[in-house]
Amino acid sequence: MALGGGTFVTQSKILPGSFINFISAARASASLSDRGIVAMPFDLDWGIDNEVFEVTSGDFQKYALKIFGYDYTNDKLKGLRDLFLNTNTLYAYKLTSGGVKASNTFATANYCGIRGNALKIVIQQNADDVSKYDVKTILDTTTVDVQTVLTAAGLVKNDFVTFKPAAVLAVTASTPLTLGANGSIDGTAYSAFLSKIESYSFNAIGVVSTDAVINGLFTAFCSRMRDELGVKFQAVTYRKAANYEGVVNVKNATTDAGWSEASLVYWVTGIISGCAVNKSNLNKKYDGEFTINVDYTQTALENSIKAGEFTLHKVGSDVRVLSDINSLVTISDTKGDVFKENQTIRVIDQIANDIAVLFNTKYLGTVPNDAAGRISLWADIVKHHEQLQDIRAIEEFKDSNVTVDQGISKKAVVVGDVVTVVNAMAQLYMTVTVQ
């Protein structure tokens, strides 16, 4: 990271940057950034190797075949369709990088993976000029590229294959590409993804795995990024009791053949990233494609909430989110019950990210740390919080809730900030008196 960030205990940081603590209030006993950005690694049969690549919801719908090797409607992309129901941008990574590219006499697949074995080259004489050849690249039964050339040297790389310029073209009804193979998926692949994704900004990171070690790896990554580097996002894992507000612990198993039982993570990661700062996922209807086990008793559902498990349950004919909570179960003087609510975490993460960007881009190294400079910073923070109040993400905010003072060193500013987070209605207690 180029700048410092994270939480602080004393004013002793070395790096310049923004250090922000969020704590519960003691008890007696600028503009808002967009949401909807996900980071996630995938078991893929096709695609860019060893790099994080960006896919928007529009790109996914229009270019799924080119990006992932399968048409948008293919069952292989069911998890991605669930994810994109509620998010806008994906930073994806191919866990199966490092495999083998399929090839034949005429071409080599652009990416490694078994999907390359579904490619074939068809060569025909051109109907108008018999000295030329029509060279088709076909994926399954779909023609994805046609070129007319005299020799192989005239062929240019397309979205699926790179041609061999020294090949001798000859009429062939179909010459398949073969020997394509996926790379192996192990802890190293997940670690490589986390190392590469560290420099990106996103709202949620998800991992579809039943392996406790892999889920623990993502939990530790989230904790380090949030608390040490000040990068605010939530991690979505499967049955990982992390006891941490940054981790959403998905309880329900999916039962679809050929898919991991942790596949609900796709949809949950999408709604965690895409939920607006002034909204809640409480009672949100599952609108995805997986079959979800929701066979829980009332007592089991109560215990799930107590255990910090993000659970879906049956409501009539619908499957809905029981409670929009994270995995935090142990409260303290600095983290009260309100920190268990993902709506709270969305608000405080929004504040942390927006104010850090504001300070690092407008004030850091530019504005003098004098009374006028501190008043300017105070005014920007107040304006930001008023926007949060306007959209009913926080309430009872007054400009006096924000203070900006000089710190111990002449370079430091200390901000005091009090916010009251608005949470969605969850319970109705009603007494009716009948006369």
C-alpha cells in the first residue's frame, strides 16, 4: 500500500495516511462512493491465466462465451448468474491457471483448460477464389471466427485461438484441438489470488469452498486488510465461525449435483456487495438458481442467529434471508450488538472508505494543518454525513458531532465523530386492547 491505513491505539504511526477506529459508544452497564464490487476466485475451464480480470454485469451477459468459454445460459455459469443478480462489477481470478492449452496442427487455444478441447478448425476452399481458404474456428457447434486467406501466415489471432503461421493449410472437415487441461487447485492458487487482489478496492470477497483451511485463509486476509491496512470490505465464507464483523458466515448448503454445497456463497457475496448503504438484506427473497436446504426448525433458526450464521429460511413458498448479520457473536465495550448487523458495517465501511479517499486525495500533503485547514476538513466530513442522513443511513446527526483538532505532532489531525446508524425494522411488538 502506498499510504498508511487501519486502526490506531496511540498517535504513533509512521506512514502518512488515514487511521480510523470505530467503537461502540460507552454505555452505563464528501460524496458517497458506489457499492456493488466483488472480488472472487473461480474454478474455470477457460479464461485469463494468473491475473485478476474485471467483468461487469453487462460484459457477462454479452461476452460470457469469450470470457468464460460458455454461453451465458450454460449451466456451468449458474454460480456467476447468481452472483451478478445483485452486483455490478467482478474482479475474477482463475484458480485453474497453469494448466495445458489445447492445440492441433493449425492453432493453439489462447488459454489453458479443458474447454479448449471443444474447439475445432474447419478449412474449406473459398467459393469465389479457389486459391484461398476459408478457415473457421468453431466452439462446440458455434462458429466464432471466419477468415479467408492464402496461407496460414495470413491468419490473425481471434478470441479463442492463436494460429500457427508455419502450418500448411489443407481442406479439413474438422480438426479438433486436444490435450487441454485445467491447472490444479490447492492452497497456493487461493494464496496467489489474495496476493494479487490486495491492491484492488471492492465491497465483498467470496470463496466457494467447504475446506476449513481455505475459509480460514480468507478470514485472516479480511481481518488483516480491515484492521491493519484500513481496507474496508466483508468476506463471505461457508460455515466458518469467525466471530468477526468483517466475515459473513453462510449456513445453508446447496444440493445441486456437480456443484459445491457451498454454492450459496455466490448469491450471498452478490447481495453483501450490492446492498445500498441505507438498505438491509433482511427478508430478501432468494432469486437465484440453486436448490437450498432450508429444513430448519424455529429453534434451529434462533440458534443460527445466536451463532452469527447468515441463514436463509422458508417463508411460505419463498426462500428468504432470516437476518442480515455477520459472524460476530462476542460483544464488548468497543463492539456492541449493533456491530453484528451488516447494515451497520456497511455504514461504517462507507464512512471509513469515503473519508480516507477524501483526506488522501484532497488534504494529504496539500492543505496546511492550521485552523482554516481543519475547518475545511470538518466541513467536508459534515457534508458527507449529511448526505448519509439524507438517505436515512444515519440519524440524529448534528454538525457538532464532528470535531477536528490538531494531533500530538504538528502534522497530525484528530477527528472525533459520533454517528447513529439506522437499521431496518426487524421486529414488531404490538399490544391491542379490545373494549
